Amino acid sequence: MGEMEDFCVTECTRCPALVDSRSQIVNGTGPEDADILFVGEGPGAQEDSQGEPFVGRSGSVLDDQLRIVGLDRDSVRITNCVRCRPPENRDPNTDELENCRGYLEQEIDLLDPDVIVTLGKVPSEHLLDRSVAVTKEAGSVEEIRLGGTPRRLLICVHPAATLYDRSQEETFESALERAADLAGVDGSAGGQTRLDGF
């Protein structure tokens, strides 16, 4: 068992409303040595019933776009800002985000990814600690400090945005291409890690 597998939140009652609305705690999935970590907002109905992040329609969009840029779900890690489904799929509130923040930071610390990709407004604003115009800023990279460690964060639109607005597909794809690039994954070489400068 690796450290990540040990790090699964199995019992948590910090957010009474979420304890009431969840059927289970949804932890991150993906390899313990993934170079890219995707961070969503929180589980929806399908995630809550299956116990995995991004398994609904948004998950299919994410999977398709990952393939286009030469990545696949098995090579990346996917997690959420909050691990329990908010009632009626509302956005998690500030207290809920804060209550779950330690778990997210611990996951990031153990994983030590090359790049963190925030999917949508909530995770982008949560980790950057400022308001974010996601559609305008998608694809831009910032450095954040988490527990004293500098981390690269790439802002990305939420996969669901592409379902409502086709013009977002290109934005989404180019952000994922940038993520693959930052992590040194070259899609054209069938997922081989590229040595920069060689």
C-alpha cells in the first residue's frame, strides 16, 4: 500500500449539511506518482453514488479531451475541493471548502505533482485565493504556495462548460495541452516522457 492509499478520508463529520447529503465520501483517484493533478469542485450525484470523481457527463468530456492531448485517466490524478456531495449540487460554501482544505493539501503534498489543474471557478478561486474569470484566464499558469511549497497551478474551464458552450472546447483543449506540456508528457510519442532539450 502506498501513502496515497493510506490517505483516504473514511470518516469525517466536519460539515453537517454534507454529512446529511452524501451517501459516501468521494476521494481522489489516480496513480500516486501522477504528474498532473486535476482539482474539481465537489462530487455530484453520479460521483456520490459511484464514489469516484468526474464519472458523470463531465467525466466523459474530460476523458475525451485527455485522449486528444495524449493523456489518459489512468495516468493523471483527479480529486475535488470537497469530498462530499453538497445538497442539490449547490456550490460548497466557504466553511465547507475550509473544512476540507487540509485533506486537499495533504493529497497535493503526498502526490507532489508537476502541475495542478483547477477545473472551473470554485477550485481556481479556492487555491488562488482571489476571484478568477475562468474563461478569460484559462490556460494561464500561476505559482501558489501550499504549506510553504511552491506549486504550479494551471487555470482551466470546467469540462461541463463545453457541454453548454461549444466555443469552450478549444479553450479546454488548449489548457490541457499546456498541462501535458508542463508535465513533460508528449502526446505524439504515445505518452512517453520527453526530455526537454534533448
